[in-house]
Amino acid sequence: MQLLDRRHTAVLMAVVCVATFMDGLDGSIVNVALPEIGESFGVDTATISWVAIIYFMVLAGTLVAFARLSADSGVRYIMAGGIGIFTAGSLVCGLSDSLQMLVLARAVQGLGAAMMAASGPICCTEHLPPERLGFGLAIITVGASIGFALGPAIGGFITEYMTWQWIFLINVPIGLIALPMALWSAPKTRKLSLRGVDWGGAGILFLAITAGTLALESASYPDRIAITIVSAVVFAASMAGFVAYEKCREHPLLSLSLFRRFDFVSIFVCLMLTNMSYMGMLYLIPFFGQNPMGESASTVGMIMLISAAVTAVFGMPFARISDRYGRVQFCVAAGISIMLSFIAFGLLAESMTRLEMCIIMVILGLGWAFVGGPMASRLVEHAGDERDMASSLMNEAYYVGGTIGTALVAMLFTFFSGTGGIDIADVPADMFIDGFVPCAFICAAMGLAILVLSVAVKDEKRQF
């Protein structure tokens, strides 16, 4: 561990926050603009969805490899390289004149985002003292959550008053500012070496994540049953192959021994369930506000900002308190907050008022504030000597959970509402409620699971 002086630490944490903000913003801002992008290229909704899918597939599929590279060679090259690649990809996205060019540029963005997401947590574990670990990891959660929450509001404004290209181009000046800051603040440690990374394992893992995403994405379409079955088989075979391959490696991509520990697996699942429930409902909440509630897109966007604001205000204080007094009570509170939020959505869906929705978003924002520093720190503390890898597996849990949650909720909504083949914007209010309510209660059940698993795992004893 190489501790930095206060000035370098502050700038490095600012860079981490900006990087996670850009990643979070790009993960949600694109969804609002997809209809306009599809219309400009003259393609259907299924085809244009790849603009969103390719980003998360590349990100989740390469994250662990870049985490290992960051741990072995230091965060300086990976963080700065990630910002540079993400910024370049954003520029090409904004200049794209064909769908193929845009999808390829989005893949480049996903690659840069994976580098930023992998190196960000390691900045905390490598360059912050243990008593400030929760605070540092909370910065990551706050940056990402604000980006995710701001995305729909900013995306709606841009697509209404400008052109869709600007949802990508706004990243360029931010990246140009963050890049020199990263180079200045991150310490010069080891030389970058690509030889120590298990690229074979990385390739198999990427194939597994890609196949799993395709299986989930196509499962809600009856006419794509063959794609679903083939993708599911490839996913299962790839995962089995990955485990067998990693067991034979002297320096594996991922320490499988971490997943033999009940405490580590339980916390990892908690992080996945948190983002599964959050991202799944985030897919439906904008449509819920505009469809049954009859609010404008800008109003719904402002209401969703409440959750981000609450997380930003309370995330850091909760992390600091958990650094001193323990994590478990905050993790339990996170499960309760998530459960209550989505139970309220389910119970009040048919007659929800603007005030009630605002209150629910406050509770949901508190849930993310409880998760950020405390739960992420728990994962690192229960990893033993694999702290660096565990810190990046935190992000892997978020991104895989978000991907699964969005696909799962979309599939469940279609099943319960009976709206297969109908554009979600054209779904009648009563049919929307029929699909929305079961999804809300299923996500509430995920909150209950978080609560139970959090109670089952005791805090590690820490000596500062």
C-alpha cells in the first residue's frame, strides 16, 4: 500500500468520482435517446437496443481482466488509459453516421469504462488508509448513482432541445479535464506489463457474460426461443469451462477460492441484488411516471433526482460512521430501505401521487447511501489477502446485477402485463399496472434477501 499526501489523495479521489460519474451517466442517458437514434438510422427497436447492450456486455466482460492488470501494474496506466479511451469512444459516438459505427464506438466506450471501473476501487484499497476505506468506496457509489440518476433528466433535455449526438459529446470536455488530473495524482509505481494477465480466462469469461446477456435479452421474445436456448447452453458451457480452466492456472484471472467462502459470496450476492432491483425498476419507473401517473418526462426526471441527491448527501457520513462503528447495521438498513421502497411502489401504484413518489425516492436514495461505503467495504474486508481483486469484484457485482435486473424485469413485465409486441410507450395504463406491480414486489423480495444475508454475515474485526 502506497499512501499519498493529502493533495494528491484529494485529486485522485476527485478523478475516481468523475470517472464513475461518466460511467453511470452513460449507462442511463442513452436509454432516453434510443427512439430518436433508431429513427435517425431507420431501424427497429430490437436492433437499436444493441447501442445499450454492447456497452454493458463489453464492460462486464473485461472488468475482471483490467482489475487484475490494475493490481499487478498499478492504477496510473489503467485509470488514465480508461479515461482516454472512454473519451475517444464518446467522440466517435457523437460523430457516427451509421449504426455500425455507433455500435463499434459504444464497444470502445465500454472498454474504457471497464478500465475506469476496475481501477477506481483499487485506488481506494492501494492509496487510502484502512480507516478511510469506507469513505473512499462511498465516493464511487455516489459518483455512479448520481450519474445514473441524472442520465434520464439530462438525456430527455438534450434529445428534446438538441440532437442525440450531444449525449455522447458532453463526455469529451469532462474527459479532457480528468485525464491530466489522473496522470498527475496517480503515483508512478510499476511498469505496465500485459504478460501477467490470464487472457485465456478473460476470453472465456467474456464469452460467458455475452452468452448470458443474449439469453436474458431474447427470453422475452417468443420468436427468439432458439437464440435463447443456444445462448443459455453456451453460457453454461463457458462458465463450466472457465472454472475448469482457472483451476489449472498458476496465476488465474480470478481467485475462485473467494467464492468458496460463505461470507464473501453472501456480500457479493447482496451487491448484485441491490443493483438488480434498482436497475430493473429504473427501467420501468420513467414509464410509470409518464403512463399511469400522467407526469411529463422532465417532471419524472426531477423526481428521480431526489434519490441521487439523498445518496450524495448521506453516502459519505454513513461511510465515515461505518468506518468507526461497523458495517452490518448499515447493510441491514439497506435491505430494509430497498424492500420498503418497492413494496410502496407495488401497494400505491394504482393511485400514486407526486408526493408519495417523492417520499419513496427518498427511501430508495437512503438505501443506496447505506450500500455504498459500508457494504462495499464489507466485501473487501472479507476477502483476506485478495483486497484488490475484491474491490473490483464490487463493480462486477454492480454491472452484472444491473444487466440481469434490467433483462429480468423487462421479461417479467411483458409476462404479467401481456404486452408482448406492443411498444411500451403505447401500453394502456391498466395493463401497465398489471405488469408493474408484480415487478415491484419481486424487487422488494430482493431487498428482503439483502436483509437476511446481511444479518447472516458478521463484520470482520479491524485493527487500525
